[in-house]
Amino acid sequence: MASAPILDLPAARNALRATFGFDDFRGRQAEVVERTLAGQSSLAVMPTGAGKSLTYQLPAVMLEGTCVVISPLIALMHDQLRSARANGIRAATLTSADADWRETQDAFRAGELDLLYVAPERASQPAFRDFLSSARLALFAIDEAHCVSEWGHDFRPDYRMLRPLMDAFPEVPRLALTATADRQTRPDMLNQLGIPEDGLVLAGFDRPNIRYTIRHRDNPVRQLTTLMAERPGPGIVYAQTRRKVEDLADKLAAATGRQVLPYHAGLDPQTRAANQAAFVASEDMVIVATVAFGMGIDKPDVRFVAHVGVPKSIEAYYQETGRAGRDGDPSAATMFWGAGDFATARMRLAEVDEERRNAERARLDALAALVETPECRRAVLLRHFGEDPPQTCGNCDNCLDAPDVTDATELARKLLSAVYRTGQSFGMGHLQKVLTGAEDERVRQKGHDRLSVYGIVEGEEARLLQPLGRALQARGDLVPTEHGGLALGGSAREILKGEREVAIVVPPKRQRRGRRGGDE
Ligand code: ADP
Ligand code: ZN
């Protein structure tokens, strides 16, 4: 009788070489693999590109029985399937897009599969539990595990059915994988998937070669042209709508003379594929895209990722900016934000289900805090991912050129009173005119020149109205109305009553010199 193979780290290294051709583990892969081989359950939180797949694929090859992989997207599953098979791993998928169900089921029952990929919808069906009982299981791998948490940015109710399924196989270890690790989501994932707290393996999220910069957007074409001149080489510009993608691509091409192509879901598939292929092959092309672009693209030499408009969340920001500088060379992640981005996002909160609304709001608040912080951007990011980084990094805008922080409590009270006294239906432009006492036809017409707030802001203070208005909108203390005006929201009443102070960040003088006007 053959003795059982020894499943330890040296054995895993040999298998790593034999199966994947890699010399060694990266980051904390070894730890995850070791735990899994020892039958322990883990939650591996690692950034995109860290090599999460390997941490279940390798044990799947080494352990007896099949590793069942839960994955939320058929397209992702098929990608994984292809790459697993390319390494000689016996893998199959059971999805609505597959025609070979019978063969796959037979192979599973015969113990001839290392990996079996299924969607959570399937996994939650009783028949599937019976099916799994018909052969030996090595491991449950739960990909994109944040989908189990309402705090995650991608909640999928079917993920909640995984726990009962896995509980039916108590001896089978679980390995949950995700790149999302904020403080609320992490304990929830452990809890919902039945993984002990000490099973958390958090890998480094720092990308030291990426320089983070976050600026107010005043003229995106000019700002991007400058960025492109500073960072020759391939770049990705994320814009929020198809129209903006097209428009920016045209204008940037005209302004820089470089090859700039658009990418969004509205382009016909051939054009889209051609533009993507051109980008991947190019050494100096810029692609302007919606967030549809980037998933599964392996281009190590992207020199910058720019956001025109705020991303959906800090997780999304990290993931999208993480496409820069995979080769380790200096790269830039630059965001150009506007108050309107937050206003729109906060307006959309009203359409979100009530249970999700708090999580969505927390996500926006975290993003606003990152955008507005006078502190090291990297430190804020890494703390968000549960790390304990140094206070400064020396490679972000705030570390390189410290912004001023100003107490704007009094000014905020003036602005918010003006909002209130004008009936909560006017935009920043009008409010500014009222507050600074402008001679203006519309102000007079509305009788706003007779309000007590007329002309109460002057000199240096007037200059702070714009950044203050932005900050209050980002924080949700000023919220947009349907007709483009501003109304009180969030903590506005506390500020008015003097119960809350307001500090804002003022960009360093050097940045303020630029020409005004343009986008907003
Ligand atoms: P993730 O799922 O964490 O985003 P992937 O599993 O897709 O990352 O892996 C990213 C890339 O890193 C893949 O090309 C993979 O082959 C490679 N990779 C993973 N582990 C190693 C390793 N130990 N040594 C070298 N390359 C690795
Ligand atoms: Zn920094």
C-alpha cells in the first residue's frame, strides 16, 4: 500500500515548481497554502494580482479529492478554468453556459477533478449538496468572498447559502479569498462563512511605486495633458460615462498628438477588442475608458491611471489604480474630482434599498475622507485595508507638498445660513454672489440683497467659499436638489447651531495658480 504523501511546505514548493513553474511563493501565499494543507480554514485578503488563485489551486492539486470553487461570474470562472487547464490541472465548470454537465459530473464522482467551479446560485441548491456527497471533497474555495457581506461593495444574497452547504461537510476546510478588507467587511465575512478569527491572513496592500495624487478638477483636458507629459508611456483614464469617454479621448488626442483611444460598453465588440489589443501591445498609448475596462488585463507597464470623477469606493479606487505600475517602476495614480461627483452619488443613495443605504453611505464617507484628507494618502488607504502604515510615505501629493488646513467653521455657518435663507434651492454660484454682496440682477430680483446674509463674506474668506462648498458637498452636509440647487443635509444643522466645527483643506498655493473655469 502506498503511504499518504507528506503535505508540508517543502512538498508544496515542489508542487509549485512542478505545476506552475514558479520558484517560490509570493507574499503570504505560503502561509495560506500551509494552513489549507493542514485542514485549517482561512480568509485570505490580498490585493488584486497578489496571486490568490494559486493558494487554492495548489492545495487542490496536492490534496485528495476535489476543491469546489465558488465564483460569482461565469466569465471569471472560464478564465480561471483556461489557466488551470493550461497548467495541467484537472478542472471543470458547472454553469448554465456549459454543455458537458454529464462528463463533469461523472469525472467528479470518479475523483478525477482537482477543481470544480460553480456559481453561488448552484451551490445553494439542495440537489447540489447531494451531488457533492457523492465523492470526496478536498476544499471549499470561496472567491470574491466579500460578496457574502452586505458591507462589501458587491453583496450577493446567494453567498449567504454557502454556510449551510459547507456546514454539511464539517471536515472540509474553507478558504475564502478577496481583495476587499475594510474593517466592517472583514469580521462579517469570517462570521458569515464560519471561518475562525485566527484564520485571517492579510497581505500587504502597499504599492510603493505608485504616487497617489488627488486634485480638484478644474479643467480635465489641461490637467490630463500635463499628466501625460509628466508620465510618458501607457496610461488609463477612467471617465464616468460613455459620452465623457468619447469626448475626452478626442480632446486628448487633439491636445497631445498621441494615440488616445476610447473603450466602453457602447462600442461594437470588434472596436472594443481592437482598442484593448492596441493598448496592451502599445508602449505609449492612452486609453480612455469606463470602469468596464481593466478586468483581466495583464499589462505590467501602465505608467498612470487617472480618474476623472470619483470612483465608486475606496476598494474600487485601489483596484483601478492598482493597474498602474505592476512592473514595479514609478507610476502615478491621479484623481481629478469635483463636488458634483459626490452630489450625484449621494443623490443616488435615495434610490438604494434601505438595508444597503447605510453601507453605501459609509462607503461614500470613506471616499470623501480620502479625497479631503490633509494626511498621507497612502496611510489613509492602507489603514482602510486594516494595515498599520507609517504616518507619511514621501510618495503622495500630501507628503510631497503639505496642504494647509483651515478652520472654516464660521464661514460654513454663513454659507449654510445663506442656503437656508434663500430657500434651499440655489447653487454655489448664486450663493457666492449673495454672500459676497455682488451687484447682480438675479440676486436683486429674488430679493436676496435684502437678506441678512447679503455681503457678509469678504476678502480672504471669499476665496475659501469654493473649497468649502466642495468639502461640504463631499461630506454630504450640502446635498443637491432636483433642480440643481443645494439644500442642508448631513450635519448641517449641528454646524449651524455651533455644535460642530468644520476644517477644510486648502490646496498648496502652487496648485491654486492654474486657470479657473472649465468643467464645473
Ligand atoms: P489575484 O487573483 O490575487 O488577483 P492571480 O491569482 O490572478 O491574482 O495571480 C496574478 C498573477 O501572479 C498570475 O499571473 C499568476 O500566475 C502570478 N503568480 C501567482 N503566484 C505567483 C508566484 N508565487 N510566483 C510568480 N508568479 C505568481
Ligand atoms: Zn504619503
